[in-house]
Amino acid sequence: MKKIPSFTINHEELLPGIYVSRKDSVGNDTITTFDIRMKAPNREPALHPGALHTIEHLAATYLRNDEEWKDRIVYWGPMGCLTGNYLLVRGNFESKDIVELMKRTFQFVADFEGDIPGAAPKDCGNWLLHDLPMARWEAKRYLNTLCNIKEENLVYPQN
């Protein structure tokens, strides 16, 4: 079988950042998939599943309510490797186009207090797997990356 493009990225040099993973045509629209990489793969501990699950709930809720972007958000969800998330957006965008949106999103997660949206048995398939304190900690850490983002954190490393 042919290796899929996401497995051809050099994960040994990949840094936390925002990357365009792919662009797909769907009808007359372009769907841009972003790699929201929170951890340096294989070089630092992955995100705890409870923290990542909470980040998923909070970020998805925030993004789908953001006045500027809500009509373009297709999907937000965790990576299986537990090092970040994928964001799918309707439109042809580059990493630099969503830096401010990601700053707002992760500030929301970092500051969040109260009941996690959708974290009830009737709303979520694994409602007990949440960790708000750790989600807030990881969001603050990633927010620091976003506030100091450099070009190498916006373009995938070459193999």
C-alpha cells in the first residue's frame, strides 16, 4: 500500500505549531486541514487522554461559536498519537491565517472554569474521561508556543 501523506512528515524534527496538513476540494469548496501540534512527537510526553478529551470539548465549543469563524469550522478533534488536534476549515487557508484564532481558542481553554460542555452521560460517549486542570495547563503551555510562533512552526519540516 502507498504511504499516506501524513506519514511522510518527518516527526523527528516536527515542532509544536500550526501546519497545513492537506487541502481537499469538496464541490466548489476547499477544505483546509490543519495540524494543531501541541507536542514535539517522540521527544516529550504525549497529552494525557483526559486532558486532550477536555481540550476537544472546549475548543470545539469555542470554535463553533466564534463569530468570525463559526460558519467555516467543519471539525475539531484529537490526533490518535495524542500530540495535538486536527482542525478542518472550509476555505483555502494557510497556517498564518489561523494563528489569532488558535490564540483565542487556547486562551478560552486555559481560562475555562465550570462545567465542561457536553461532559454528561447523555452527551458524551466517555464522559468520565475528562481532566480540566490538566487541559488548562496544556492550553497555557501551547498558548506560549503560539505567542512566540516562528516560521519553522508554520511549515512542515522536509524529510
